[in-house]
Amino acid sequence: MNIVRKVQESASGDLSILAKKTLQNLLRERITKLAFACLILILFTGAIGPLVAPYDYNEQQLTADGQLDRYSPPSADHLLGTNDRGEDVLSRLLVGARATLITGLLAGSLMLVLGLSIGVTAGYIGGQTESVLMRFVDFMYGIPFIPFAIVLITFFGAGFYTTIAIIGLVLWRFIARVIRSQVLQIKQRPYIMAAKASGASTPWIIRKHILPNIANMAALFFAMGVGLAILEQAGLSFIGVTDPFTPTWGIMIRNAHQSGRVADAWWWSFPPGIMISLTVLSLYLLGRGYEGTSGDDEVVV
């Protein structure tokens, strides 16, 4: 059953009430409540991780006799053991959380901005503008991400923010296509046609009517974009084309694989893999949960 919710824009408090109600609906489900708690914990880890790390992330640990403490299993001194260079794995995991989350949030935001801009413009304006923009989207779909990213990184360097820009500038394409389909349906609704007949400008209609009605889908795509960016960054790190000096979780997995001790030194390879999986899964569940709580709502401003 569709619920028609009329929101009078003049009262900014209505938007806060809507956001509060959406959050309450979102946290009714046990699975989304668990995903929300996990995501808050991961974000908190990214914020304070470097501050609470027991050691410097690249500090080499020594044994009592002065030897390099390599491949040490978990102990009271090193809760997640040490790696092949004698570095504390827990410290690298905590420091790497911030870099990994920054990658996801920045690249996901860039993907959302580009996808929304092109999808909304193509869907609402239509005509020749839509044809040109959607042919561009089709062209972007024809670009294989990993080989293209390798070529760009070869030219521009394997910098941390270069990798983020490449991920965001290529992987927005799925957002644009779905948003455009959604806007094509929304613009046929009576209140939008009435607004056009009354002389309302295109930017005003998009801001007041189109964007509020695709907010739930945008939230889902942002969550998916952040998760996808983290996965792609880990993939690029694994094949060795990102900055090796930024201790992301993907770099940790790559270093463990290159050592040939993935199975033996499980305390080195498993934690970053688990954290990546947990982060991506939590984002996806929250995005799907938000879409489910507001997917049937129609916002008429």
C-alpha cells in the first residue's frame, strides 16, 4: 500500500522529522540494527584508530635477544601478531581503517555526484541531451575498470588520491542508468506536470520534486558506491598498482599474499579481509534497509 506523504518545504523542521522517522523505521529490523552498529564501530575505528594503535604502524618489533620479531602469533604484547617485517598487525589494521574509509567515502561521494547529475539530467531533460548523455554512459560501460585503471595509474602515478579519483570517475555509470530510469517515471506524475504548467523552472522542479523522490535510491547507491570503492581499491592494491606506503587493508592482504604465508600467518591476512567484508556487507544492508523503509513513499512538496 502506497503512502502519500505531503511535506511542506517552508518548515525545515519537517525534514528533520522525516529523517528521524526514517531512522526509526530503519532500526526496527534486527539485521539493519546490527549493520548500523557495525558500521558505527568501523567509522569510530577509522576516526581514532591511529590514536589508539599500540605501536607505530611501520615500527619493527624486536625479540628479547634483539632479533626481528617476524611472524609472531597473537600474544599479550601483539594481539594480532606480527608480519614478515616484524610490524604489529593490529596497529597496521587500526591505521589502515582510516585510509580505507577515506577511499570509500570520497570515491563513493564522487560516484554519487556524477551518477546523480547525469542520470537526473538525462531523465528529466530528455531529447538530444538524453541521447548524448546515455551514449556516454554506454561508452563508460564498455571500459574495463582494472585495465583502464592500470593505464591511468601508469600515467598519473600510484598516489592515494589519484586512485580515489580514478575509482570515482569510472564507476558512477551504474548509478546514472538506474537514476535516469527512475526520473523518467517520476516526471510523469501529476504534481510535476502541474508545476511545469504553472511555469516552474527546471532547476526548481528538480530540487523540490525530483531529488526528494529519489533520495532513498541515492542513499542505497551511496552505500553501494562506498562498498564498491573499498573493494576496487583492495583489488588494485592486491595487484600492486596503488601506493604501497599507505597502510590500507588491501595493502595488508597483498603483502600477506606476497610473503607466501597467508595460511600459516592467518593473523596477518584474515583480519583485513574480515574488516573489508564486514564493512561492505554493513553498508549494503543499511542501504537496502533504507530503500525498503522509504521505497513506497512519495514525497510531494
